Amino acid sequence: MANEILHKIWNVDTGIEDFTEDPNELASSEVLGIKASWEKQKHQLKENQESIDEFIERLGREWAIETGVIENLYSIDRGVTTTLIEYGFKPEYIHHGSVNKPREYVLSLLKDQKDSYDGLFAFIKGDRQLTTSYVKELHASLLRGLETAEGRDIFGRS
């Protein structure tokens, strides 16, 4: 934590503004080691691109599910979670009582979360620049399927 630099990005008068710093300078020092490890494994698997694509797809589905659980958008049985990660977001994998919200609603949220992660990977690969509009686009895609949301203003009011 001693090496971390805090950057103020929220000004109540102006709202969120674009970073003026180079995003590469904001990255954790651990990112380079993780990237090197990933590149090594990617090189080893390069002969089998299908395995890499399948791994990335499953990882995106897992992160999408975990995001919804963390944000308390729904709760979902662990066994169903494992099936959805492995085989995809299909209604037949969600049986009665395995989620606390309507199945189609949960599937819609899962797809929105997954789309958001796909967009995030586009940024990581360098296909997108970090801008205010990009952050707003990600935010909108994450929340696209929500019917309602709870929030508080700067004074703590609902």
C-alpha cells in the first residue's frame, strides 16, 4: 500500500472526469507478473486456440454470476452456478427454487454482466480507450436489465 497513489476522480461540482494520468502508471505492480504468467500459459496452449477461447468464455460467465451475487441482485444455488459456468446461460439449467428471482430476469442480468465483461476485455486488449464515456457505457451495460436499484445521495438519503 505504500506504493499506491490515490487519485481523486469525483468532484461533486463537475461529476466524474477523464483521467489526466497515463492509465499504465495507475496499474498495480503485480499486473506485470500476472501478465507474464498468462503469456507463458497462453504460449503453451497456442496450439489449441479453442481451449483458450473456451476458458475465457467460462471465466466471463463465472465473473458475471459472481458480480450479480456480490451486488445482491439475486442469489443462486452453487450447483446451478457451476452448471451455468460450464455450459452457458440457458433457462433449462435453472430449475425452480434455485434462484430467488424469476429465471428470465436472472438470465437477462447474467447476459448483461457477461456483455460488460466482454467490453472490459476489449479495454484490456487495447481495443478501447479509458474515457468517461467508456466508463458510463460499462455502467449502463451492467445495469441494463435492473428493474430497480437502491442508492443514497451524498447526504445519506435513500
